[in-house]
Amino acid sequence: MQDLPEVISDTKSTFKVPENVADRVTLMAHDFFSVQEVKDVDSVLIRYVFHNWPDAYCTKIFRNLIPALKKGARIVVQDYLLPEPNTLSLFKERQIKCV
């Protein structure tokens, strides 16, 4: 699992790997705006990232990921589709954007 260095280093209060998978999960500091250092990846899960970034930044994230992928690799994206601005109440819109 990759995240920013400050998130990975703060695993006691922010993120705890469940004991039943701890032997199969490695926490690694990585900024997705940098080229991916792990190579020959079969699949990637990108979770709750793209809704916070304009298209140009999302494109950069994908471009940095491509050299790491094996031929035929899969990218799985789990994210929100944000509604058009001013179509929800301000409260609901803020709730969605703060995930």
C-alpha cells in the first residue's frame, strides 16, 4: 500500500494494517506525482484520489504509473463522481468533497 510519507509513518493513529493480512501488506511511502518505483505490476487499485484533482493532474498520475505496469496489467479505480456544482445543498456537496 502506498501513500504520502507522513501518512505511512503515522500508522499508529491514521492507518493500521489488519492482523489477518499484515504478513501480505507492505506500507510504502510514495507520491503519485512521482514516477512509480515498483516495476512489473499486475494490478493497481487507486482509491478515492481522482475526485480531488483536475484532469491534468489525473493524467499525470496515470502517466507516472504506466512504466510500472506489466503488459496486460489492470488499473482499478474506486472513486466518486461529483455532481455538477450547485446541484446539491452546500452541506451535501461538502460531505462528498471531504472524503
